[in-house]
Amino acid sequence: MLVDSASPTEITRMTRIAIFSTKLYDREYFDAANESHSFKLKYFEASLSLETAQLADGFETVCVFVNDDLNSGVIERLSEQGVQTIALRCAGFNNVDLEAAKQHGLRVVRVPAYSPHAVAEHAVALLLSLNRHLHRAYNRVRDGNFSLNGLVGFDMAGKTVGIVGTGKIGATFARIMAGFGCELLGFDKYENDDCKMLGLRYVELSELLVRSEIISLHCPLTEETYHLIDEQAIEVMKQGAVILNTGRGAVLDTKAVIAGLKQGKIGALGIDVYEEEAGLFFEDRSEKVLADDVLARLLTFPNVLITGHQGFLTHEALTAIAETTLANVAAIQTGECENEVDR
């Protein structure tokens, strides 16, 4: 039977998906979501790169995550092997060469929103832990040290919070911070009416940096936002400002941040992403020497809290990611997909 005359169900059953960079939780949630699709899923622990692209031979779709590398060479190889669709199981697509995908006829779909609550709440968790020194207090108490020296925090109420990127995640973060009684400033090319209703005032980035005690980054990584927070941005910040990044690592110039931490200009840093995280995050490297000198330096600061890109890791988010990803593949096979990345 020709594919053109096959029913949507038959097309689904013929579609093979190679899922890269998988962990046990990926398999659990994708297997559950696939019960309503019956795709042929193959899981690979390896990340997608030029060296591993041959694993996708014979698959119509590759499913990839944030640190998979889909440069022009990888896309050319995938195209030669018959891959037709790149299904991102994340919102960002900065790791995909969209022009190469267009040239080779590969369609790209993504999950634009899975659970804004998951990432926004994780940013708040980082903030509260840093402010009240919970990570340090936890270790002290376990060692029988009940001293409170060095654990002084501040009231959240009345503090000015600058939110860079006020999409769904940024807006959710704004709603939570409004509940703490904070003054909200926002910077985004597109203003969000829901944020305005919370009392958030849109300003230029320069004003946000100068006025905010807390700065939280929720913007995508683009040419415009690469190293958005650099040496010049840090220089104009309030003394002791807290920086949070749960978006993309390269929005921060990490070396400039380290200089700001050493000078005391940055009062605390909470990050769930890191610009050189590929090959590090999502893996157990506890038995190996950390070769990344920049990350190693960050880990020496008592006022820095780093998590390994786990902001998305909630039951609700993982369910939505798997269901939306497979729904995208089904839609792209049978017609148009509303989550296709514009090219």
C-alpha cells in the first residue's frame, strides 16, 4: 500500500522514531504517550552528533533534546539516511541549523510549552535557597553544626525583580514573585498583557539592570541574547544583585559572571543551565575529574547554586513533553503541525 493512500493510523504504525539522549524517565513517559499512537520507538542513550548520526539510518524521524547537535553536517547525513522530520522535545531550537534543514527538506517541530510552572517554580526554588542559604544550612546541620553565622537572608517583599523574557515561563515566574509582594520590571520585545495585569512595568534592559535586586532570565538563546549578561551589564547592576538563569546557558557570559562574583558585584547566582553543559549535564561524572575549569571555579563559590538542567523535571512536564512530541510527529505525517518551527 502506498503511503499517500494510507490512513493516519497506518502512517503512524509505519513511522519509526529514533530518540536520542534518552534516560529512564524519557522511556517511561514516551512509552506511555505512545499507547495512543503505536509509533515504532527506538531509544538511544547517545546524544546525536556527526559520530552517532548513523544510528538514525532507516528512521523517518529523529527525536532530540537540548544538547543534541544538529549542525549542517549532521542534517546532511540524516537526510541521506532518509530522515524526514526532526522532533525537538524541548522549546528551544538553537542547536538546529534551520537553514540546512530547509535545504535538505527536513521539517522541524518542537514543544513550545510543556509546563511553564515547572521551570518557573525551579527558578523560585533556586532563589529561595540562595537567599536563605538553605544549601549551606542543610550541610551544616548534617555535620552537627547549628551555627547561624553567615546565613542572613532578606525579605522578598518589596524587592525589585527584573524578568528578562516574559513568555509563558517568565509570566508564571512573575505571578509567583507578585505573590511575594515584589515590584516587577520586565524586558521583552513583545509585551505580555497578563504580566501588565500583575503590575509588571516594561522597561529597557539598562533600567532593569540598574534597578533590580533580583534578575531572572527566561529568554531564548538567539544572536541577540547571546551573552546578554556580560561584563558591561554586570557593571551597571546593583551591588549584590541575585542572578537566576533557567533559560539557556549562553545568555550569561560565564567568565564575566565569575569576575562579578569575585568582586562582590553579584551577590548570588542560581543556574540550571550552563553554556558548556553539553557532554556534562545529564551524566554521572562523580568518578571523573571535572576538566571544565570555568564550571569548577563556579562550584567554589558559597553563594552559587547549580543544578544540572532539571527545571523541566516534573511529572506534569514530562507527560506534556512526550504527548506533544508524538502528537507533533503524527500531525507532520498527516498534514500541517502548529508547532512546526518557521523557516
